[in-house]
Amino acid sequence: EQKEEQKEEQKEEQKEEQEQQQPPASVPLPEGMPSLPPGWILLQDPTTSRYYFCNPATGSTTWSHPGDDVWRGYFDEGGKRYYCNSARGANVWELPEGVERFLDAANDDEVVEVRR
């Protein structure tokens, strides 16, 4: 009888592990939203209902469409500004030459013109 209980417990543990390994269930792309790059899925935050994007293979998540070729400015823990471009997979301290504007993530993606 104990062996049966142990087998049942093992089955339950295996089932839980498999469920945890499954990628989250994606939601359909809203009409007009550009298609996603390979490996990316669209999810919806249950608290805010905002859409966000996930690449289950890499564990990456972003509020920005991963196909957007835009730069967003953020601040690190020490208050230093850095820039990210999810389409390029780039995080840099200085904007690349030729970039004339970025979206300020700290201010609801307000467009900031770069003065060089």
C-alpha cells in the first residue's frame, strides 16, 4: 500500500514538473499588430491587462514588440542611463551613431530627441 502511495506521489510530482516546463499559453495577436519574430509569443499581464512579449527559449520578456527597431532608455540601479533595442538584442551605455531619438521608458515611452 505504501508503494502505491509513493508511485502516486511520484506521478503527481512528475506532472507538476512537466506543467512548470511548459511555456505560458500565448494569446492571439490583435488585429493590426505586426507578426512576431520566430520564438516570440504574446502574453497578457493578468494584473494590468497589458500585452507583453516572451521568448520561452531564452526566458526574455519585454513590453516592447520584439520586432520594433527602436531604442529605449532606462536607468540602472546607480542612476546611470543605458539603452536597449530588443530587435537587435542590444544593451549599450551610449546610443549608436546616427540614432536621433529614443523612447524614455521611465516616462511612458516619451520620445526624447538626442542632441549631439
